[in-house]
Amino acid sequence: MLKIDKPATTYKEQIKILKRKGMKFSDEVMAEKFLESVQYYRLSGYWLSYFEKKDQFVEGMTFEKIVDVYMFDKELRNNLLYIIDNVETEVKSKIAYRFVHSCSPLGYANPNNFGRADYYAAWLNKFF
């Protein structure tokens, strides 16, 4: 049987736990809704660096500060994914353009355009 180290807690209990550790809340209703949508353990990675000592937050740490850090990280991640998507699309476009102009639009059907026959066979089986 599995040993359970920590019991499941409600959102209100999670807020109480954070308060005991010194976190301040200006809007507990918002905090409860945020915990419901994001999840306690996902957020915990964002507040780890704000501990003064074990289980004690630095003076003045607020839940809203953690939300701000989380939202900044989310926005940064989304912006990076947008840029990566654009780069990926452009690279694929350039590869396809060069391939069809050097090997023909049906160049994928010619095994001589691939370095290894086994790779070509595996590629054909995967996509056709």
C-alpha cells in the first residue's frame, strides 16, 4: 500500500497553510479562484525562492506577488512559443523550397535523394 505523506487540502486550507508560513493575502476569494485554476503545487515552484528559512516566507511576501511572477513567466513562455513557431515554419518552408528545386516536387519518391536506403524505407512506411 502507498504511504500518503500529505493529506488532500481544500483551497481554503491551502491559503491557511500559506498564511502560517507568512504569506499575505489582499483578496482571498481571488486567491482561492487562482489556486482552483492553476493548482497549488504548480505555483509552489514560483514561491520557493521567497523563503527566508524553512517554511517561512520573507517579510511582506504576498500571494499577489506570486501571481505576478507566474503570469510574467506564462507570458514569456507564450511569447517564446510564438517566436519558435514562426522560426519553425520558416525553416520548414526553406527546406521544402530547396528540396523541391534541387530534387523535384516528387523528390521524396526517389530513394537516391536519401542518404540511406533503410532510412528511406522507414520514412516511406511512416508517411505513406
